[in-house]
Amino acid sequence: MKNILNHWIRSFLAIALAIFLASCSSITRPPPAAAFMDSYGRNEALNSASFAYYAGQLKNAVHDDDGHNTEWWGDVSFERFISGNYFTFGYGLQSFTPIVQAGFASPYFGITGWGNAFAILYAPMHDSSTFFTRYSGGGMLIEQIPINDKWKLGFTQHLSRNGREIDNGGRLGKLWIPYPEPKFYTEVGGGLFITGPIGEKGKMSFELRYGRDLDEKRNRFAITIDFWGFSSPFSLGGNDEIRKAAAKNLEKMKNMKTATIESPQTATFTDAQKNDSKTTSSLTNSSTFTTTDILHTIKRRWFRFSDTTQTISTIYHPVKNVTASTTKGICYNEKDNTVWLKQDYGKMLYQVSADSIDYCQEMERKNLWGTAILEGVLGTLLAGTLTGSLPASIAIGAGFGTGFWALFNFGFDPEELAPKVYRELCSEQHTKEQIIEWLKQYPCGGDFKTIKIKE
């Protein structure tokens, strides 16, 4: 529960930061197409980083009656896409503009729309006329065909509301930070892109795009390079991580001995144990056994497994060809040379052969200082817009950062937080004799006489 709460608090803080940044800029321009298309049917989240260079008839360093015009010549974008089969949702930053993106993606055809997050948050609180004073976004059709097993060629057509900035002397809140106003224009255009692999797991695309400004009759061009890879998604839609893990675990449990902890003191064995002669031969009429009689509680420790089928806990791949997970409960049954482990963040016990695991380092959690500093900076900026006082802003920001750090250090069990994944994790391998000697210090207590069987 604490681990789930930790995840949602981090997500909320990330959203809070995005909302603040959204007040800095409302301008978006068409995002890359290839990464969006490659998100189709993925179990993992797609993480994209791209750079776009703009050329053509830009309106830059020009003074109009409204003020000084600045049209950016480039964008650095970071987006994360989560796919629910044919539906893809994305969010991220395009330079200083938080954006959201969604649409339909398939192997050959896609349609997507995007917009600045500020306008979407702004819309429910204002009427439609004021909403469009801050809205920037658009829609795009995408066609894609495979050239061979690795490379794909795509085409795009878009209609969007892009923008540039006009500095008319405005300032952000009470601080001396320039706050230019957006100047929007309607653009229609198209482009092409090519997609291919980079390294073992990454991909990249090169995209050329042309756009015609319908308001001021200007021609603009964009050259975009996009890189992306994959990671575990948030629990959302078709990529519900918890649901996926549960489905995989159920499949593994068909060939494993497992038990479910019903309370801190009792456990229920699954049907796999009911049909196992070694287990059923020791049953009595008693209804439950105490897990504290069976397992030893240890500080959360990493264990290395021979392959992913050996564990129903969260699996990590810190280095190539290394499968590792953590546990806080363990016992060794010397009679049949098996080990019982407790699922890292669940209520399951599972049995593995002592020949298939190795013990590694004790778990260390991820460093929180970076996030605490980020929250401190966010608090300082927010306080600055409200108070206009630099000392007060710094004091409030320091309180934000310190409060965050204290919450996760003292409000949560450190062993329930996300573990740090070492590059050298489980790199030291022990001999079979060393493993057995280490396991003998955690013998299984009791004799499994008081087991409750599910009917």
C-alpha cells in the first residue's frame, strides 16, 4: 500500500510541476509522428526525446505595434506514450510547454491530436471564448509502410494552431521575469519520416515537414530527429502494470508452489500444494499455520534468479542477462533443497529450487535528494509569484524540499520505497556450497502440519 501511495504522490508532484511550467508558455508546434506510431500495442511505455529545427519565413526580431516578435528556431521535446492496444495517450514537455497527446495508432495508419496542458486545465474554469486565447494544438493524419524488417517510411498531414511570442514588457507575477504573450497562427502542411533501430533496444526517426501559415502567408520548414526507448508504464488503461504482472504470475503459478498470506499471521496454500505429495503427506486437521513460524524476516535483500520463470515478484534487469528481485521473507528447506520467498511488494509466498538462486546485496532505495531539490525549486518559484519576496520564496522553497525529504524518510518504511538498481547488482556469484551455507542460517520453522487447503 505504501509503495502504491508513494507512486501516486510522485505522480501528483510531477503533475504539479507541469501545471506550473504550463503558465510559462502556451505555444506548441506539431510533434514528431514516428514515436507515436511505434507505441501501438506496446506493453511498455515509450519514452521519446527529440530535437526540431525550424527554418523558412520565421518572424523573429521584428518590432510590430504589439511588441517584439520572437519565433523559436528550435524545440527540445520529451514525451511519454502509454498504449492501450490501438489507443495511445502521451504527455510531456515541448521546450517550456507541457503538452498532452492522444489518438489512434495501428501498424499502417494513425490519427492524433495534441494541445498545451494549460489550455486544458484552463477550460473548465472559463468560457470557450477565453479558452481559445491560450489554446495551441492541432491534429495529424499519419500513414506508415514497412520498407523491410527494420525500417519504415511514413507520411503526415497536419492542421495546427502554432505560435510565436510577443514581448510587450509584461512580467511574471511580482518577479522581474519576462512574460511574453503568445501570438497564434493557423498552419496546414505535411511531411515524411523514416524510422529505424538504434542499438539493441532503441529506435530513432528523421522527419522533414513543411507548413503553410494561412494567416500571414508564410512558409515554414521543420527538421526533426527523434530517439526513443521503452520502460515500465504507469498503471493506466491497456498497460495496467499491476494487471499485467498478475496475469504473468498466474501463469507462472501453474508450475510453482505458492501460498497466499491472508493476514500477518496466517497463510493459505493453493491447489498446487494440495496435489503435491510432499506437502499433503504432512497435513493435519488444523486450519492455518503462522507465517512467522515458517519464514525468517530479513532486511530486504536482492536475489539473483536463473531466469524470469523462477519468481513472481517484480523482476529487474540491472545488467544484461541478469534477473534479480527482492524479498523480506525467506526460509530454506534442507530436506528437499528448496527455498520459500515472500513476494517483494505482495502477499504471496513462492518456492524455488536452491540451485536456481543466489543471494546478493541488501537493498538500498533510490536517492531522494534530486526529487527533494526539484520540489524545493518548484516551491520557491510558486512562492515568488505570490509573495514577490526573494527571502520568503527561498524559505518556503526550502520548506517544500525539506518536507518532501522528511515525508519519505520518516513517513514511509524505507524498505517499501523503490529500490536502487546497481549497475554491478548481483555481479558477484557464489558457489553452490557458499549458497547452501548461507541459506542454512534461515531454516524453515514448523513442519507444515497446520495448513489450510482451498477447496
